[in-house]
Amino acid sequence: MAYSKCNVESVQLLIQNGAQVDAKNENGMTLLMMAALNGQVEIVRVLLEEGANVNLKNKDGQTAQDLTSTLDEAISNDINALLLKMKNWTVVGLKMNFSHKGYKAEKEIGSGSFGKVYVYKYQKPLFTFGNVAKKDIAVKVLNSSNTYHVDRELNAISRLKHHDHVLDFYYHKEIEEKTHIYMELCKGNLTDFLNKKTLTSKQKLLIMTQIADGMQFIHKHRIIHKDLKPDNVLIKSFDSEEIVTKITDFGLAYPMLEDEHTTSLSLSFGGSRPYLAPELVQTQLSGEQTHKKGYKVDVWSFGVVFYKVLKGDYPFKYPNDTMNFMAAEEIPKDFSEFNNKHFTALLVKIFDQDPKKRPTMENVYESLCKITFE
């Protein structure tokens, strides 16, 4: 079949140009099924990382895994290993003792290219809830036709439960062709917070330590966030004694399928430019559709957020100019303006051009926990 002549770049272009990753042809075959049938391991990997459903069946009732039975044993084993990993990435559902009944939209509190967020207020007694029932909540409303971002969000949040610094998600439901995600309500995002508050160095350190803690939790669950920035960090509470932050927005999240901590990140739905790691920018400029990247792209983004929290600005002269953004000479090497030598040492490591030399988020979190003020 014609598909057998496709390569990774062709498949990425199809998806970039709006092709539905799980669409079926007249024989009920998806792109993933055809790639599996033809023994195309790299295309299988890319399609899985784009969120392809491993459980779909063709007209003969066969899944992608069933179609590998006639392949060379080594190729079949490689494909089936990837399919097995992706089965653990399929949405498992947000299982909490939660009912959306009794809540009503009050006002819009945020919007973006993929949807809107509303405050939903509790309207009447509910007897199935427990303590969650009487709290106001936030509801993100996404257009269900945008399957790429809806699936990414649901796949990630169904695994990231009960961490102090990752937003709690309670439930999701399809209503009038829109996906409603019911989640914890916060006071606002870090961008607005930094514009309104003057923080001490200790408060800034606390915020970044919490974000690092949340990010190491996300990475331990084999997820790359890919869009870490102050807009996607929410403030749950703030007073003279306490600041609590929560990481949110997993619409660009990627599963980590590779054992060596690299994956084929698609740049057709890339994150925010000022926060992109240089290896992603270089790939974007070269015109490639994918490139082997890993968790360290999030570490770089964390460094940009850290610098912005400390200084109120980006660590680059032209954050919105891609050409200058990725130029090595625009990356600051002297952080002597910070009042703590440990900040300087950590940022130098984070902003290493070689992702292999950057610390992991676990390393970053441990380093932040050790920082003290003299």
C-alpha cells in the first residue's frame, strides 16, 4: 500500500496539517495499524507519541498488535514493546468521589487558544462528595474536536494525582461536544502574581523549590510537560506564612517511551518561544519535524522561569526573536547580580547548551532544598 513509502517526516507533516491520528480508512485501518503491519518501528513510535490509540480495531477486529504477527520476530518485538508502553498511557479516567451535579458556571477566569476556564460555584447540597463538594472549583472547557490537545491533557492528568504542587483534577465529561475538565480552583497564575507582589529572596526560592518538586514528580511519571512557564503555574494560596504553587496545563505533554530518556518531540505544537530549550529552537529553524529530545527540555524551561522569578525578565536579550534567542552569545554566563552564590551555580548548570550536561529536575530540587541565605 502507498503508506509503506511514508517516512517519519511525512507522517509528522500529515499530523501538522490537521490529519486525525486515529482516523480510519475504508478498511478500518488507522495510521498506527498500517505502520505496525509494515513493520515501521520509527513511525509507530512517532504515532504513539502523538497520542495514537493502541486499542482500536480494524474491520476484521484486529488491533495494531495483532497485525505484527507476520513480521520478523525482532521487529515485531520492538513494535509490541512500544505498544505495551503506550497502553499504560491511555486515559484511565479521573477516579475520585466526585459528581459535577450541583455546580454552575459563574464567570470566566481565563482563556487560551485551546479553550476557556470558568469558576463553577456550588449550588446545592450533595451527599456523594465528602469535603470537596462544598468548594468552588475551576472548569476548563475544551473543544472536543481538537483531539490532539484534549487527549494530551486527559492522558497526563489521569496519572498526576495527589501531589502538593501539581493541580488536582477531579473529573472530566463530554457536554455538547466540549470536554469539561473539573479541577482545583486557585487564586491566579504566577505571571499575575509576580506583577502584583514584591517578594523576598526566600519567597522566590520557596516558589521555585515547589515548582521543581512538582516537575520531578511529573518526570517520574514519564511525562514531559513541554510548556512550563509562569502562566502555567498557579497560586493556590499566599500569605505572610505560606505560598503554595500548582503546575497545570498539560495540553502539550508528551509520554516518555524511551528508556534512555529521549523521545521524538513534534514541533508542530511547540511550547512558548522564550522558554524553549535551544535544541528545540535549532530543530525548529532547521525545518525538521521531529528530533530526539527528552526531559531536559523542561529543565531549560524551568531555568527561564527561575530567572524570571528572580529578575523579572528573561535571561535573553531578544526573547521573542527566535534567531537571537537560540544564539549562544545571547545566553548569559555571568549571574553575579544575584545575592546568593548558589543561585548562580545552579543557573549555570541549567543553562548548559548540551542537554546531557544539564541536571535532572530531581537534581535541581535537591539543590534548591540545600540553598540557605547567609
